[in-house]
Amino acid sequence: MRTAAVAGVGYTELSKASGRTVLDLATEAGRKAAEDAGVSLSDIDGVVSFSVLGDSVSSEAVATSLAVPGLRFVMDFQQGGQSPCFMVQQAAMAVAQGYAENVLVFRALNGRSGIRVGSGAFPGGAAQYRYPIGYNAYLMYIAMWARRYLHETGTGPEALAAVAVAQRAYAEINDRAIQRKPLDLDSYLASPMIADPFRVADCTSEVDGACAVLVTSLDRARDLRQPPAVIASAAYRAGARPGLDIGDQLLYDDYTRNFTSLLREELFGRAGISTGDVDFAQIYDCFTSVVLMGLEGLGFCGRGEAGDFVRSGATGLDGSLPVNTHGGLLAEGYLHGMNTVAEAVLQIQGRGGDRQVRKHEIGVVTSGALVDGSALVLTTDR
């Protein structure tokens, strides 16, 4: 820890129909991340990415498209939203151990006009039971967890609304965001119900696009174009019995908590910090309930208190813990959380623009929704 840093970020435009290949999107984001850091493409020797059901392109293909002269570290991870922080962790480990010097981590997909999450059958032993009864979309699985969370904690649906409204306020001042129309409680309640308790405004916004970050050693980063976002800690945890099926969260013991409660002590302990030291958080938000579980799992508020915490204004730009300052996956766009990592980097570097938080020395970012996931602690170069 604290030997590697994120030195640059790159985005493509986020849209509903890119009209481009996924390889072209990935190449643009990777090139922009290198340019942002001030690193020559010829100095890149590692590329890392992830995909779901074949919705992206290989890391080697992107290296070829970027005319990288050779690779020392390459990785393609077949997972979804639990991946971004974990991929950055793997890149940092490679850099720290001398297996690579400059590693691009990217996510690229035509997630709106191309292969959409849930558009194909998720493989697994339980598919023969899930699909005949219409239990076939990922939002249904998370909706079940959300409903159980609300029931067990005595929380009302206004807690979900609070997350959607708070994050839309950030999106309104984010030029990249795909959803910038103002949202209040009345308009939230007017949005159609999709899968109880989720309305349209509770759900992620699928987009076409790509995002990348460049990971290098802290010593190198200090000589580059942008201030380093130091990787002070990283952790991945999976609860019991994962991996048999896309619906295997049904085997999990507690639907009201997710992976964040499992990795909190390791994540903060490795960084040498406590929850109270964190200045801002970028919490994975494929659906609004995941933010509530993340706030509680990471210890920012007590059991069942996350809704009140958000409604108090604590997660706003002037609050005690700004959360998802890009508008999140709900409003900026669903790049499976790679853009959530990139937003954390920009905040640490002081490049958040109108969304820049005043205090930004320590930030936490998570990847994942249910049984398994990952997280990072990023800091300024103190």
C-alpha cells in the first residue's frame, strides 16, 4: 500500500447510441487516460479490464489498438460491478511488485445500443428454475434485497427516493451525465414502478461509452502531469457460497447487508484510518438501495439510518460526507463503476470542477452490490 497511485483518467462521451465499436471506445478512453497522466503510450506495459457475457473487448486487443509495443501484465476478468476497484488493486499489486510500470485499467461497452445487462440468459444451475417464473433480470434480484432491507430496518421507500434525488442534484452540474433533468420527491414518486420497491429513478442508466485510469508507481506519479491519487488501501471480499449462479445471492445469510460490512475493517485498517477520517465516498449504485447498504456497511451511519443520513443533506456537496459526486451510475451512466473510480481520482486530485468537494484528502470508493465486491481508499500525496 501507498507505493502505487492513479495518475490519469480518460472518458469517452456517454450516449445512448455511440455508433462506434467497443474497441474504438476503449481505445479512446485508454489514450485519454495516458495523455491525462502525461505518459507515452509506448511506456504502457500493462492493460487490465473486465466484462459481462462478452459485452467488451480484450485487454490485448486494446493494447494492439493503442500500438503499445509490448505487454508485461495483462488481465481480463469475467465479472461485473464488483470489478473496478479489484482491477485497480491488481494493477497496483503488479506495479508494486515490479511486474509492470504503467497499467491501463478500462471498462468499455455499448451498454445501451449493444449487449445490455439482462438481455441474454445468465448461465447457472438455477437458470432452469429462474427463467420459467420470470425471475430473469438482475434488478429483480437486487429488488428482493432492497425490499428485505426496508422490511428488516423499518425503513420507508422515501429512503430510496432520497438517494435518487441527492445524486441527481450532482448530475445537474456534471456535463458528462446522461440524466440531468432535475428530480424531486414528487417526480420520483411519479416515475413508474419497475420491480418493487424500485421505480425508474432507482435504476441505473445504461449507456454506451468507456472509462479508463492509469496506474503507476507513486514515485513516477509525482513527476507526471496530475497530482497522484495514492492507493492507500484495497480489499475484496465475498460472502459465503458465491459463484454458482447469477441468482446465488439467494444462498446468502442476510439480505439486508452486503459485502461492504465484510471488508470495512480490513479496508480502513490497512490504510490506518477510521470511518471518521473519510472526506468523501463514491459508492457503487446500480440501484439506490446499494448506496444505503454501503453507507451502513462502511460505518458512516448506523443500522437502518442511511435514509435519514441522506435526507439530512449529509451526502450533498456541502454535507459532512459528499457521496457520488458525479451523479453515480444512476445519473452519470452505467459503466459498471469504472467511472465511479475515476470520479474518486478526480476529487482527490482537486479536479472535480463545480462538483469539487472542499476537503478531499481521503476518499473511499466501492465496487459491487450484493454478495461480493471490492473497495479502495485513495488519498492525496501527504
